[in-house]
Amino acid sequence: MQPRDILTPAATLLGLVLAAIGLSSAIAGASTILQTLSIVLIFIVVLFAGAALATCVASLRRSHRVLRVAVVLFAIGWAFTGMIVCLLLLGYAWGIQIFQIPVITVPQFTSLNIESILSIAGAVFSFLVALYSYRGTRIKQQLETLVNSLAADRDKTQAIVRQTLDVDPRDPKMAFVRLTIDLEKALRKRAVSDRHPERDARSAPVRRIADYLRSKGTVDSETADSINRIWNVRNMILHSGADISDRDAAAAVNLAAAVLSRLGVR
């Protein structure tokens, strides 16, 4: 899904909602029905506005993770839109009295004011920010755990890290990507030496090469899992650089260096 697939229908639907609210005063019974369903309408507007805002942020930051949040908000918004359209049609067909069923009525919302709504919105936003920060921290922790699980030469690993980061200390992401090039070359060369067909060794995905080396006993499970994780981070940097912080990239450099040290490279 592309950003335009969210922004265009979200803007159109928000415009239609506002137009419907404006026209409701001129249609008998419509204003009462919309007033009854006002909480759901507010929720729909918040969902689609949030989806549009998250899409803009994802486009500016090139973040696939934020775009996934926008897609979720977009899908939930359409679900509630379908529900409210069905309720509106029921209101027109059988009258406003059908909304007086105790199960559907929500008297607890009648005491809401603008301060309460803003407080709820602020709490939700704070929760999302905290969740995003936690996920970023978790990436670094996972990488450090994998580094500790590898029985690599620490002195050699640190030498590789220093050599890698000295090239461009201000950009650990690109330093990490350059290091993965060396790692990929080493893995493909090792696969050929382990009788992997040379043509396949040159074109096969790195994850498949790692699985082949594991099946041959050339690398252990910890090293193969580390290679797969390294490639996950590499793909996130290349396709969605904003989802990986410089701190995460530095941790990924340590992990790639440990794998190279374990393979006996450099």
C-alpha cells in the first residue's frame, strides 16, 4: 500500500463526513440521528485524520513501521464507517427510536467535555510514542544478546568495529551496510568451498546461504540466527532507514563484526 492509497480516500471521506453534518440540519430527522451517533462520528474522524497524519510522517521519515500504523488506523476507520452507514440506514428506515436500545446506548459518554477528549487523545498518543520507543530499544537489546551468545574473538571483533566506524564515524548506518558487503562475500565464498553450486552461491539470498552452511555444520545455530538478524536490520536501513536509530546501527556493527570474527575473516 502506497501513501496515496491512504491520503486520497481519507481526505475524501473526511470531506464527505463534514458535508453530511452540514446538510443534516436541512434534512428532517438526519440531525437527530447524527447527534445520537456523534461519538462514533468523532471516532471515525480521529481514525482517518490519524491515518493521514501517520502517512505523512511515514513519507517524511521513510518509515515502514509508521506506515503500518497508518494502515491499521485506515482499516479500523473503514470498519467503523461501514458500521455507522448501516446504522444511519436503519435510522432512516425504522426511525430514531431504534437507537434507544439499552445495549447500544452509552450514557457514560454524556459527561465527556473537550478537556476529557483531549486528555484521552493525549494518553493514546503518549502510549504510542512509548511503544515506539520500547520497540526501538528492544532491537538494540536483541542485537546485544546475539553478540553475547557468539563465542567470537573479542579483540578481533573490536578491531573490526573500529576499522569499520573509522571510515565514517558520523554515519554508523552506512558503515554497517558496507560491513554487510564484506560479510556477504565471506558467506558466498564459504558456501562455494562447502560444495554449494557456484552459480547458486552467487545469486541465492543470504538467508538461504546461511541455512545451507548451518546444514553442513560450517556455522552453528547462533551464527546463522545472527546472520538472519543482521540481514533484517540491513533491509530496514536500505528500505526504511528511519526505523533504525544510529544506536541500533552501532549495535548491528558489533554483531556483524562478531560474525566475521567467528568466520575467521579479517
